[in-house]
Amino acid sequence: MNSALIPNLDLRQENVALPLRIDNPNTAVVPGGHTHSLVILDNRELDRQCLAQCMAAQKADLQILAFGSIEEWKQKRDEYPPLSAILLNVGGKKIDEPAVSEQIRKLSSEFVSTPLVVLADSDDFGQIVRALEYGAKGFIPASVSVSVCMELIALSVAGGIFVPASALFAMRHLLDSSNSTARPLAGIFTDRQVEVVEALRRGKANKIIAYELNLRESTVKVHVRNIMKKVKATNRTEVVFKLNDLFLSGGSATNSLC
């Protein structure tokens, strides 16, 4: 392009990292402004701005903020509504990359009451398990639509944990594998705990487990708590994912769980 045709064109460009603050022009302004905010973290400026614009069009009462790092947000946090959730877009990076895993751990540890949701190009089962293990409250593949992404974030805010359907299919494959229980669980749990573990992996409630194993429900609860301690999990969902990660590794994670 011939810049002489545009007299006021300034060819100097500065790479200034500014937060993207978007109000939805297609909806009425909520009295008093936005009630909550969602922070998108992505060091790729174009990607985070495009995602923020799309999300802003979906949610009128939620202020969408896009930053390259959480430190940038902290500098101006007082200017924004209360934080509702954090969306960490890792793109094509692997969850177990040191920089990524450390970022997830740090954010989930610092923002205990605020759900951290990971957005990634991959829906690999092992990556999903690791994201939850590091503290994420949800894992969204980039294959979903923006509207679905917003609904899944809302689910996390409400206290739920979302994982892609592909993860459930992977779990089912593991459940159907012959002789899969005894091999990776040997040396980690007692025989009775192995039975409870298998029931947990099949999604059975404590009352059903107690009936099938001829145990008191209180005894089942004790077994579940002991299993959670051994795999260092905080809830039943995390137990299932950690156990299935153990199955995928063929028992190589035995030492780290004990």
C-alpha cells in the first residue's frame, strides 16, 4: 500500500499490552454496570482479543477482560467488578509442560474461591486429567462454540466440573478393559478398597456400593475417604480421574500416589 495516498497515516506502531474491556453494544446496560467479570488469560494478544469480543456478545451482565497475565489484571483489579471466573487459554501447549502446569497450580492455589477453567486445542484424556489434578475446575476444548463455552464457564461458577465427552469415552474404554483393576492397583489399596475403587469408577453411589459389597454405608464412606487420601484427591470426581490416569499409565504412578 502506498502510504502517500493516506496523509494522516502514521507508520510507527507500538506494541502496548492493554486489557480489553468490552461492553456489549447490542444489549441494555445493566443498572450500576456489570455485576461480575470474567478474565481471559492468554499471552497471544490477537487470540485473547478475538475471544473476548465473541464472549462479550454472548453475556450482557458479565464484563469480559482479556490480559496477557494475571499480574496485568492485578494492577487494575479495583477498576473492575468482582471476579467470577478465570479462563486460561493454553492453545496448543501441553498441560504437563512445566510453565503451563505451574501456572495452573499457582492460579488455582491463589484464587481458591474463583474457578479456573482451562481452554485448550486438545481434548486428550491424559491432558484433561492433569489439568484437574493441578487444580483446574473445568477443561474446555477449542472445538466447542462460544455460546457453549460460556455455558460451561457458568457451570464451573455454579460449582460443577466439566470435561469433554471424549474423556468419558476414554473412561468407558478403561472400564471395559479386561483385568484392568488388579494390575495397576496392586500394592496401593487393600482388597476391599480395590472393590470400592472399581465401584467409584463406575459412578456408583455409596448406598449402592454398601448394598453390593454387603457393607454399612458408613464403612463405605471411610473407605472412600482413605482412597481420597491415597490419591491426594479432594472430591469423588477427582478420585475417578486420578484413578483412570493411573490405569492409563499402567501403574507407573504407584509411588507418587502412596
